[in-house]
Amino acid sequence: MILQAPRYTQQSMVDPAGTKAALVDHFWHFLITTASIVTAIVFIALLIALFKRHRPVEPEEPAVQRSLTRWVSASVAVTLVIIVVFLFTDFRLGRAIATVPNRTPLRVNVIGHQWWWEFQYPDSVPNNWISTANELHIPVGRPVVLNMSSPDVIHSFWVPNLSGKKDLIPGHQTETWIEADSAGVYRGQCAEFCGLQHAKMAMLVIAEPEAKFDQWVLASRATATEPADSTAKAGGQVFLTAGCSVCHAIAGTAAGATVGPNLTHFGSRHSIAAATLPNNRGNLGGWILDPQRIKPGAQMPPNGLDPDQLNAILAYLEGLK
Amino acid sequence: MTATARVETLVEPELDLELDAVWRNRPGFIGWLTTTDHKSIAKRYVATAFIFFLLAGVEAATMRAQLSRPENGILGPDRYNQFFTMHGTTMMFLFAVPVMIGVGLYLVPLLVGARNVAFPRANAMGYWVYLIGGVLIYGGFFVNSGPDAGWFAYTPLSGPEFSPGKRVDIWAQMITFTEIAALIAAVIIITTAFRMRSPGMSLNRIPIMVWASVVMSFMIIFAMPSVATASLFLAMDRLISTHFFNAAEGGDALLWQHLFWFFGHPEVYIMFLPGTGIISSLLPSFTRRSVFGYPALVLSIIATGFIAFGLWVHHMFATPLPQLGQSFFTAASALVAIPNGIQIFCWIATIWTGRPIFRTPLLFAIGSIIIFVMGGMTGVMIASVPFDLQVHDTYFIVAHFHYVILGGVVFPLFAGMYYWFPKVTGRMLSETAGKWNFWLMFIGVHATFFPMHQLGMEGMPRRVYTYLEGTGWGDLNLVASLGALVIFSSVVVFLGNVIHSLRHGAIAGANPWDAESLEWATTSPAPSYNFANTPVVSGRAPLWESGDELPVMTGLARDRQQVLLTTVLDAEPDSRHDHPGHTIWPFIVALTIGIFFITLIFSPWGLPIGTVLGFIAYARYIWPKKSHEPAIVELPRSVPAAEVPK
Amino acid sequence: MRCGQVTRVLLALLALVTLATTGCKREERRFREVPPAADATTNVVMSTIQPGPSIVSVATEHPYDQNAYAISQGQRLYVQMNCAGCHGLAGGGSIGPPLLDDKWIYGSDPSNIFATIVEGRPNGMPSWRGKLSNDQVWQLVAYIRDMAGLHRKDVRTSRTDDMAAVSDNQNRNRQTPRPSSDAPASTQP
């Protein structure tokens, strides 16, 4: 079954859109150039050694051995020089990517679950905390410091276009930072084997201009949009009675569970099931009825809804913009 | 250099009959269970390891089939997790180290001129313990109890809460078995190499393969206890509720990573160093000169052995360890390229001034250098923390380690197979099939693993049972899967070659390659007693330096299994030592060890039951035999390496 | 074939068979189970006494009996659905009755436990009908029986990655349900 993924920039560390990724990409060019030259020299030497015509009659006589010793020593010295240059450049780069730029960062808490991402935007005013899932909105050109942990197993946060990865380890608080240079949607994926659905634990990072980001923050702080029509209203009732509210929360309703992702503004999300499927009616219906078919082993059970109930709840969820 | 020792001078028909009667295996099945002949045991190690290699290869082929297209349906997530875990576990624990142990156990006595290894009964026991471990985990795999947490089983995923059932428990105990076998073999190789060499084989004349096996063995002794501790802690957390890896009760998930990788990094050098020893061993025969830079090669092997223990944190760069500490490991990981580079430069220098003979062993050796250098380049790249933070846990890493392992372990191993097959079996492998084998494998390796570098940089993580269509990873994955088919076919060619040559291969003489080292100074296959008389050595290339006749020392007993012990530095004769001969008790003790650890998977009762049974069996094993002859006879030190009176 | 060889092959087969029979069910991971649902609640019997001379056994098979994966899923659900809030993290009880002892007010048969969860009970046990899928309820049933040590030892859950207040079911003694005057005895111990 081939699923269509949501539209985003192709995941790639050599197509950087963020500060850290750009620095590493630059370094990569240095690495691959040096490595190619060294490899070429070694291979050429090997080929010449194998196929050359003139060879010493007495290869183990002292003169030949002395000459070889000099050549081997010289090669070792050159290798050492290359390695030292590499180390020097690498340590400078390491310091650069570890230093958060001198602008006020946005702070986001990242909590890894089996098999979805929880993002919390803390605020000094408790009412303004935002809790969302699988999609990380960030402002362009501003560093975002991620404070990360996991209540279950080790995960790893990785958005190749923006930055290298950092593990989320139970019992530890880890920290990293990312910064997007240009607006766009970037895909990331969990990079530490975490069980059955490690393969489908992805996320989307949506980098927006500062103004648009601020708009998003304000909208996200609000409680859920009231259902527009009767079908959507009925869907709201289905949500509360059919077992969805046992795991999911929608701010402003009676549903307040924190077992699964927060769905308050679910209608605005680009994807479902941790960036596995585009967020549209068909996919959502399929996911609600039988998540196990798409992500076998996921913690969400199949839901036996009849067509009317399904229709209603789809209308309701689509309206949660 | 060109003249070789006349083997006929080493074989006297009457002596041969007498010695063979004392040293040969008992006939039939009971002979199979009781042998303490290092050659039989080593052949078993290699054959069993190859069977595991084939099983792991089938697992890999299945995984590649699953990943050849996005959202493929061949393996679901649970099955796939078991497959990739079994592939890694089999290759690392059940194939790579045991096969190098087997090669070492076969060659070391022959290379140093001894009749057997130092502890023949322990040698036998080690093999049975390894076999039990392998059967345990594959038995589990075939009944859906195969481990599924990865070959390095990070906690808390592998802990009691997130890995229910007995899958990980079986895995943890399998480690114990393979680790015991490796430790036994390590002690044996070190003792044999240091105390049982031919007179005159001082330290600076020891063959490089022996040095590599010795350094490998020291590394095993220091590294294996770490993984044994880790697996013990994990088994205890899972079985009796200890909290080693439970942060809520003061443990730490990172403790597992430290303990595991402290073993895990040296482990790959444990596999790699014998590979370098193999190349250094066969180059002389195919370049018609001794390998260049003996002191540099030996010191490089030793240096690699030491440095390897200072690299383990480079597997943990994405964890919250302090930056300064990580920098140390970056530097060490980059600097380990120096001793490895020295070896490669010395080999190139050997070939440069020698006269290459293009036979299959040399082809595999050249292929190994090419592939290993490429893997080594990416290795230095990922020593860099910023770079590694991008490619860690992606297919770039998968590409890197397959390149270094295929280049540093598998290709040398195949080179060694083609090189020593005549010595082991008395027949030559087919050159034509050998060349097909080599080219298919060489092309297959690049086709399979080169695209993975790109895949990793495009964001494809490791250990994923599938990927989405929209990622664009489908094409490169398909290429890699097709490459896997090519590798598969090369292994089939090799198997066919072996099976055919066992019956119909050309008869090899004692020294078909006109080689320089001692193992070629006896018949092919080697007789049960290895050498009729102990060779005496005066250089690094005994068969090339000794002219027409290899000097020997006579005087070891002919009516019982007796070996010569020599001093550590200069290999002067020291004493004669009687060996216990063939016995079934190593097998029995191995069975009790099996009962001990397998019962412990399910219940702590394994501890008292296994201890009692093991104690009884082991007591019987070491019970001294009544003998009228002293088992050890000291020899006067000043006697030169000539005829020694009985 | 020698005597030794025959014995060896037979022993190997025996080992494999034992391993096979014990291994299979324990390690199955079933993600889309269609377990007995409504039938379980209508056929549940709360008393072992029946009119007439014959006693018909009403013990039920439950789909996750001896399945380690399901039991561990039940362990997860027990915390996520906050069963721990009334029954205690280790099942030791607080405002709700303990679950790890041998006293079963509404019976220890799997179908009894299923009914208890789905229908709710007087004095505070909520009804989870429609809130949890049948599959999830059966996983909880498996875990509740696990807390009383009613599964085979190799299948039981071990500790969680929590503080040690959550005790370890694997090494606890089996609490054979006892008949009591104010509770119907289960026919399936």
C-alpha cells in the first residue's frame, strides 16, 4: 500500500536551510574533497605497485629497504598532518554549532513518545502554554532551543535540513538548538531505534516569517474552534462518547487526556500519524477506523464507528483549525 | 628465498605411524565428541561460523528485499525488527569473532611449530559453549522468540518494560556463551604463542599472523568482560528487578551504552586485526618477498589494539556527554587511522618492490585494501562530532561499517580461505571459480553499500522496516537490493567451489604457494601431530632462509602426547609437557554451562542447579590421571637447539 | 547411525518441541485482534452454584492468556487509563480494592474481569464500554490476572522503569483465588 506523504522539502543534510546544517554541509565539502584526493593517491599507488614493470632484483637489500622506509615515513607524516588539520577544523566547527547565537531564542519542550512527538511551547503565563504534536512551528531567523526528554525509550530528534541530531533519553534532559534560514516545511524523523514504529515517527518543522509565527502562536493559544454545523457538533459528541477523549485532549471541551497527541487545532495540521499521511478526509477516516493497518503496533486502537459517526467526527476534526 | 625446505626430511614413515597413533582422533562419532586436536576444533569453529554467515546473509537478503520498494509488505515491523537484530547479532557475535578465533586456533600452532595449543581440553569446551549459544538464539528465532531490540539493544527499549517476553533474555544469555568461548580461545592463543614456539623463534621472528592473533586475544580479555557485565545487568534487571538501567531508581540508561560500547568498539578491531594478519601472511607468497616493515607492522597492530579502547564514545556523540570529553574521542578516532595507514603503506611498499602473482588470494587482498580504505575515509569523517550528528544512526553509518568490515574482515577471510584451503584439505580451490567469486563480491559490495552513503545523507535512518514513497529513497534502495543479490551469488559460487574442490580439487603438495612460513613445512593436510620433529628457526621466513633442509630438533616422546615449552623472549627450550589426550569431559562441562545459563533465562533456580552440575562435571574434567611419568620435564637451559636427549 | 547419534537427535527434537510449544504463544504480537466481545458479557456467570444436579464449567479462554506482549500492553494501559489512581500503581489498592491478592469480589475468571471493566461495578468502578476497544480490555484483563500471579512465570511482566513502588509481578507468588462467603468463587483458578 503506497501512501502519499505530505509536501515538504526533501529530507537532506546536503540541502541545508538552517545555520547548523549549512556549517556542516560546508565541512562535508572539505571532507569529501580531502578524502577523495587521499583515496585516489592510495589507489594510484596500489595500481602502480601492482602493474609496474621495473622491479628491484634484490628487494630486501638495504638500499631498497631504506628507500621504502623513507617513503612510508613520509606518507605517515602527511597523513598525520591531514588528520591534525582535520581535527583543528572540526573542533572549531564543533564549538560553532554548539553555541546558540546571541539573539533571544524561542524555547520549546520536546517530549518523545512511542511513536509521536509532543511539542510544548512554555510561557510565563500558564494559560498560554501550547501543546501540540508532530508539527513544530518555528520563526525564521531566530534560534529555537529545544529542551528534550522522553518518558519511555530513547528517541532522537533529527531534522537534516536544519541541524544534526540529539537523543531524547529517559532520566535525562537534553538540549539542542535549531534555526531556519528560510521559510518552508522540513521533514525530520526519529533517529534512534525505538520499537515497532520507529520507521514512522516523523515530524514536520514549519518555519514561518516572524509575523506569521506570532499569528500561529496566538491562534494556538485559543481553545478549540466551536463546531460550525450540526454534523460537526454531533462529531464533537462522538469524540466525547466514543473513547477518543480517553486518550486525546481538545482544549475548551471536556476532553483532557494526555495519553495521546493534543488535537485542539488538529484541522490545521499538514499530516497525521507523525507525518505518515497527509491530513485529508480519506486518510483521516482510514486512520481513525484502523490505525493498526497503517502503523501496526501503534498505541491507538481500531475504533468501531458506524458511517454516520465517522462522518460526524471527520467534520468535527476538520473544523478544529 | 627461493629454495624451500624439503618436506621429505620432516616425515619418516615409522615416526609418522607412532605419532599418529598417539595424536589422531578416535574414530566415529565418539571421536567427534572427544577430540582435543586444535585443527579439528578450529575447522569446526570456521565451518559453524560460516553456517551462521549464511544464515545472517539470508536475513540480510530478506531485509534488502523488504526495503527495495517503499511500503513493501514482505516483513512487518515485528518480523523486520527480529531480522535486523538477528543479522547484526549473528554477524558480530556468531560469525566474525568465532571465525577469526577458528583461523587463529588452526594456524597459531602450525605457525610457531607446535604440536597442539596450550590447553587442548579447554579449546574443545570453548567450541561447544559457542555452539550452544548459537543454537540457543536460532532456536529462539525460529519460534518467534528472536531478539528484536537491535544487536546493541539499548536500554530502556531492551529493558523489562518495553521488551516483553523472553526475546531479549535469550539474547543476553547468548552473549554469555560466545563471550566465554572467546575468552577461552584468547587465553589459549596467548599461552600457545608465548610459550610453545619453536626453538629460535624469538619475539622478533614471530609471524605477523601470530602477533595479530595475540593482540586480538588480549583485546578479547579486556573487552569481553564489559559486555558480559552489561548483559548480566540487563538479565538481572529483567529477571529479578534490579535497577541498573532504571533512572527512577538511580540507574541510568546511558550506563548500558558505555558498558556495551566499551566492548563494542574493540570488538570491531578484534575482528579486523586478524584480517590484517592474514594479508601480511599471504603477501610474501604472491609478491615473492617478505613483507616490508615487520617492526612497523607489529607495532601498528599493538598500537591499534591499545587505541581501540579509547574510541567507544564516538558511538554516543548524540547523547548529552560533555563536549570536551567528546573531543578526546574525536581525536583518538581520527588518530587510529595512523597505525591502520602504516599497515596499508607497508603492504603497498611490499607489492611495489615485489613481483605480484595474480592468484585469487592476492585479488581478495587487493580488494580488501581498496574497500577498507574507502571505509576508513568515512570513518575519519564520522570521528567529527558535528558531521556525525548529521549521519549518526543513518544509512551513512551502515555504509561505513559494512565497508570497513567487508574490507577488513570478510575479504581477508576469503583471501585466507583460498590461501589455506590447500593446507587444511590437501586440495586446491579452483582459480576460475575464485576469480568469479572475487569479482562478483567486489562489484556486489560497491553496488550494495555505496548508494547507502547517499541515502544516509538524504535522511534515511537505520533500522526502519519501511519508508514512505515521498522520501525519494526508493531508487537507491532498489540498487542496493540488487547489489545484495550479486553478493549472494558470489557466496554461492564460493560454496560451490568449496564443495567441488573437496572432492575434485587439484592435489596440493606441502607448499603449493612456495610460501615462507612454518605451516607449509608439513604435509597437506597437516598430520594429526603437526610436525614429526620440532623445527628450529633462525629468521622470520624459515622456509626461505633454511636452504634445502629445515633444521629440526628431536626428542619429544613418541608414546604419548607431548609438547615442547620454550621461553617467552628467545624461545629457548624450557620443558616438555604431557597433554591429557582426547576426552569427553569438555563436552559434558559445556553442556552443564549450557544448562546453567539457559535455565537462568527463565528462573533464578538456574544458579544453584547449574552450579552443582557444573561443579561435578568440572571436577571430573580436571581430575588428575594416575601416571608413572612426570607430566612436565624441565630441560637444562644451556642445551643448544640440536639433538636433546630423552 | 550410532546409539549416541540417535539419542542426540531425539533430545534435540524434544528440546525444540518444548521450546516451540512454550515459545509460540508467549511472543506473539497481534495488532488487530478480533477477540470475543459482546458474547463475553452476556455469558458471564457470577456464581458457581447452578440449580439441578449437574455443574457446567463456565471457565472461559481469554485470547491473551500466556501472551507476554498483551500483558505488557495491559501494564501500559493500567497506568494510562489511571486504573492506578484507584487501585494503586502496583495493584495494592487505595480507594479501590487491591488487585494483586487472592480475593476477587466479582470473580477471577477472565470473562468476569472483562465484564467488570466493561460494565462497571457498584461503589465506584466506571464502565468502560465504548471507551476502550475490546482488544484493549482483554489486554487489561491479562494484566490484572498477571498482578495476582495467575500466569506462567516466563510470561509475566517484570518491573517498569518507575520507582520501585511498582512491584515486580514476575517474582511474586501466585495468588490462587480463594472462595469466600461474600464473593462468588471462580471456576477457573
